[in-house]
Amino acid sequence: MSDSHSNKAARGHHAEQSHTGKDMQLGTIIVVGAISLLLFAGGVVWAYSLMTSRQEEIRSGGLAATPSKLGQSEIGIVDQVLFETDHRLDDWKAENARRLSSYGWSDRSKGLAHMPIEAAMQQVIASPPDIAGQGVPPVTQIPAIVNAGGVVAPAAGTPASKTPKPGGAR
């Protein structure tokens, strides 16, 4: 038991020394820091010398020639058109507006025609399509309200009538 007690005391003493900084090798840390700073400074000088030598090469060669494809609207697959000179969107909008406001053929061989959008919307409103299972069939009469006594209350201007009662009784 005294042996374990002396080990604990030795470990505690060692822990105290490492926390006080006596075990730290301050000289080694300073040397590593100084070498790192010197390497960094050498890299900066080397990069600067590369940059200045490249600038001299560029200056001695003169100005670069104007690219031969400069000003073309498309180079390869890249669109190069300036916004001020590009009227494609305006042309597209005008073509679509003209098509939406006129009559004409979409595909004459198939018998498909187009008509002004306003006229088409008015036609659909006047006679909604009857698509099976997809909506309400066209209304041919004004809807009436049946009250509790079986009397139909028609819309204004139409006479009232009796509806048959359930079970076939009149």
C-alpha cells in the first residue's frame, strides 16, 4: 500500500512540474517559430521576384492583339451579345402577342387553327366543355331551389312549378 502511495505522490509531483512550465522547452519553440518566419519571408521574396520577372516579359512583348472574334454575337456555344443590342426577347414577345391576337393556321395539314385568346376565352365561358368525370357539364337552365314543401323556387321571371314527391306520388 505504501508502494502505491509513493507512485501517486510521484505522479502528482510530475503533474505539478508540467503545469509550471519547467518541462517545456522554450528554446525549441522559439527556434521553430523563427525558422517558420524565415521560410515565410523567403517565400514572399521568391513570389515577388517571379511576379516582377513576369511583368517584364509582358512589357517587352507589347500590347496584346485584339481578339479576332471580338464583337461576334456568339463564340462557340457562348452567347456574347450586349444587352443594349439584343432584341431577341422583344421580337419573341411581339411574335407571341401577334399570334395570340389573330386568326391563322397552326397546322394546315391537320386542320388546326388558332384564334385570338380573348375570343377563345369568351367561347369557353359561353359553352364550357363537358369532359366526362372532369367537371360540371354545361348548364342549359337556370338552377332552381326546391323548398321543404316540394315547390320549386325558380329564378326571377320564371313561373313556379310542383316537383314530383319521392315515391312517385303527385
